[in-house]
Amino acid sequence: MIGIVNYGAGNIFSITAALNRVGIDYGMINTPEDFDRFDKIIIPGVGHAGAAMQKLQDSGLVETIKSLTKPVLGICVGMQLLTDYSEEGDVNLLGIMPLKTLHFDKRIQEKVPHMGWNSIEFEKSCPLFRDIPNNSYFYFVHSYFIEHELTYTIATCDYGLPFSAAISRDNFWAVQFHPEKSGKVGEQLLRNFNEF
């Protein structure tokens, strides 16, 4: 069963709707003790990374998240929270992956935010993308991106520059796009994570 970290900065309704569509059981995590009830964890997030990190700290869940050994999936700002630092709010984040979250502004010519469908390229052996065709299109909405570091990048997207569309380290996985808004391929990704 999947636990969704409910810290007040999430796109929780759209995620629960997608999990309902694919028949995956879930519940909410509100306290450190709640983590014990679930096999896998999703950290959602929309909006401002600095504000999201503050809410996560206020929730008292930071140290528990950092110590998790069960599979964790960060989505959008939930992905950015796993990095060391974000230019959004000039804030230190969870530091699970030694990467920076950077602003597209002044780095690309394209319109910011990056909004809409874009294709990603990934390692075919990656279990998160099992039964998903390479170069599939996923739905993005973001003004900040994770620097492209091959050590942790498992999927790449290009929008004026290459950036990490998905990253992983140990039991932590994360995607910049919204699988819950990405149709059949997004639903398959959620199924794949549920089978970790």
C-alpha cells in the first residue's frame, strides 16, 4: 500500500484520482508514525520549493523521510525536495541527492514555465519505466529544473537544455513530470512503482 506524504504542499487530489483509476490502495501520512503503515511512499508537491520545504519542516517529517529505506517516489516539487538546494527561495532541501534545482530563466530562450507535453529518453532497463515506450510524452509544469547529472539521472528531457526528468539514488526515485496527469504512460509508471 502506498502512503502519500500530506504536508500541505501537494497535488494530492490528482494523485489519489490516478491511483484510484489503476486500483492502487493508498493512505495519508500526517505523522512520523504513519510511515510504518505503508510499503511505499509518494512525496507530492506543487508550487514553491522553499515554501514546500518549510511546510515539510513544520510537519516534523523531515528526519523520518531522510531515514527511509522503503521505496520513495517524489513528484514535481516532491522531486526537487530530494535535492541539496533550490534557487527557488535560495533554500537548502532534503539533500538526499547531491544535485541543485535551478531556474530556467536566463538559461534558455524558450517560454518559462515549461508547460505541456514533452518526450523523455530513459534507460530501457530502468524498472520505473517498464512497459513504457522510450521517448514517450509526459506532462510537465515547472519553472525550475534539476541539473543534468548522469550519476543520478534515469530519464532526460530537453527544453532549451537537457535536464533530469527522473532521478534515482538507492530507494529514492523522483520524476519532474506529473505521471498522474500523463495518461496511460503515467498510470503505467505508477503501477511500476507500486510493484517495487
